[in-house]
Amino acid sequence: MKLITKKNFISIACISFTIMVLFKLIWEKVTGFKDVNYTENIFLCLGISVVITLVLAIHYYLQSLPFIPVLLGQYLVIVGGALGMVRIIKCFADVAASAYRDIFLSVTIPFIICAIVYYFIFFRQIKKANAIIETLNGR
């Protein structure tokens, strides 16, 4: 089943972006952190949410493969891409000493949350479809 389609891709990415920004704002308020790169970090949140939504959307095409390798592959693509971007940016600008750790956490936490929600909904839809098929078969 295809949960993320062309019609709902933007809305799903926007919802995950909004949730990410809300968590970011709450975390900064609780810890008292003042973000000097606020604008850049907001755009980074948008980029991360779009990429995570895109990577989770390709699950439809990988359904014939085992679940765990697909999930790990999706995670490695996301984290590898983010760490690669930091490496590229490092060639052109100064980055913080903790840049790799920061981007790792900034990508891992939203990915885990989005993957849990996506796969929960996916497996719930599969369970519903199986129940419908059983009733149609008269069992």
C-alpha cells in the first residue's frame, strides 16, 4: 500500500516540519538555549523533514524486501547524506567541533519518530486489508 503519494507528500512533509520545529522551540525554551543560527536551523529542519518523508515514501517500492534491512537502509541513507553534507560544507565554511554529532542527533531523532509513525500506520493498514480479505473469503 502506498501511504505517501504525490497528493499528500507536501502536507506530510509540512506536518513533520511543524512537529520538528515545535520540539525545537520547546527544547530551547526548557534549556534556555539561544540559537544564534536560528534561520539556518529552521531551513535545516525543513530540509530534513522533506528528505525523511521522501526516503520513507520509497518504502512502497521496496516492499518485496525484508523489513529490517529496508528500515536500516533508509536510516543509513538519511544519516549518510546528512553527514556527507556536513563534510561538504566543512570544505567551504567553518563548522563547530560538534557538527557531526549535532547533525547525527538532528537527523536520527526525527527519523525514528517519523519511521515509528509511518510503519505503525502501514502495518495497521495491512492488518485492516487482511481482515477485509478474510471476510470476503468467508472465513
